[in-house]
Amino acid sequence: MKGVTGITVLLMALGIFAGANLTFQALIGSQLRGYLGSPLRASLVSYVGGTIFCIVFLVLRRESLNVFSGRAAESSPFLWTAGLYGLIYLAIAIWLLPRMPATQVFALVVAGQLLAAAIFDAVGLFGAPVRPFDVYKVLGIAMLVGAVYLIRR
């Protein structure tokens, strides 16, 4: 890989770690759903737990808990809907996991993430810098779709 430095490897490892945590969160949520009877209740437990840990980390870092400080008033109301998309992901993943193998669910999740990211990049949606499609992106997406098919078998 061209331009690979120690920091690049660290950033890539952090990205992989973040992705692994999405899988871990959904698998635990899927087990919890069995006890609570609802993917939405399991998601609620996840978000309450995440909120508690976020508060602890903010306090440890001596950061304000006031989300309305700084330039918050200048932001678009749309930006405050980010939690909805996390809920959509988590509730659907929790619902799918008892019905499909984890590798298939997360291959589809990754495929959806990359397809959305490629579209957002291509047209600059949601503040993404415009990065047009090229043959490598198209080939990568095609390979990913092929991987989803192979994992499904």
C-alpha cells in the first residue's frame, strides 16, 4: 500500500475495531431481545447504557455535559437526528440476527455502508467532500456484492 505509515496502520486498526464493536453490540442486543421480547427494547437498553458510559467519559475528561453549549444553536435541526439512524441500524440488525447467520447480516451491513458512502462521496451529501466514482470504486463495490453472495451460500 502506498503511503502506509504507523499512524495509517493505527487509524485502520481503529476503524476495524469500531466495525467489530458494531457486530458485538448487535449480537449482544440480539441475545437481549430474546429476554426482552423486542428489538426496540433491546436497542433502548443499548442506548441508555451508551448514554451512561458517554456521561462517565465526559466527566472523566472534564468536559461539559451541556450539549447545547458552543455553536449548537447554529446547527441544523437535521443534525440532531443522528441517533435515529443508529436506532434503525441496531433494531434491524438485532431483528435479523436470529433469522440469518451473523456473517451474512454484517456483510449486508458493510455493503449498505459502502454503497451509501460511495453515493454520499459522489454527490457530496451530508458534508462529504465530492469524490466521484472511478473504476476502482465500482470494482470494489462489485466485489463486495459478490462477497455477500458467496457468504450467503
